[in-house]
Amino acid sequence: MKHETKSSVEPGYLNIIVNGEYDFDEMYGLFTYISSEANLASRDRVLIDCSTIKEDMTEVERFKGGQMVAEVFGSRLKAALIMPRITKLGEIAAVNRGARFFVTTSKDEGIAWLIMP
């Protein structure tokens, strides 16, 4: 595995920190893991902090990642993803398929969006 995760249950959301290297082939498994962790923590909101991930994602991978988010999280989980570089393509792909998903470079902005009613 090219990445490691660390989770903590915060008031109102689950915080998942992902460190390491980006690998598209591991993306679906990561989202499935996050969904399971949210279920175990009885949380319907998740902050996914990938701000330190070394990534070089193509636009196609961002789009497919958004599709995966919609498939795995659906509208059940409200998720904010923190990335070092964003284009919003993955967010748009996920939201257009019914997901509650927000992509940002700012942890504070991600938390603020998560805790909004």
C-alpha cells in the first residue's frame, strides 16, 4: 500500500488523515475503507485530509474519482476532501451523481462546510 490512514472521531464528523503517495488503483478501496470507518464511528460526515499526499492526478482520474465517491458514499455521507491541488472536476462529477461532496485546499473551509446544516 502506498498510503497510510489515521482516523479520529471528532464532534460531528470523522477525521481521516491520509499520508503517502497517490495511486489511482487504491482509490476505490480507500473510499470503501472511509465509508466503513464512518459507519463504525456512527458518523455521517467525514473530513478526508489528503493535503500531504504526493499526487499527479489526471483530469480523467479526478472525474472517475468523483464517480467513485458518488457510488461508495452516495448521499448518505457528507464528505469534504482536502487536496494540495484541486480543479473541482471530481467534486462536480460526484455532486452531479447525488453525492454530498466538497473539495478544497483548506482544512478550515472543509470543516466549515461539513458542519453546516
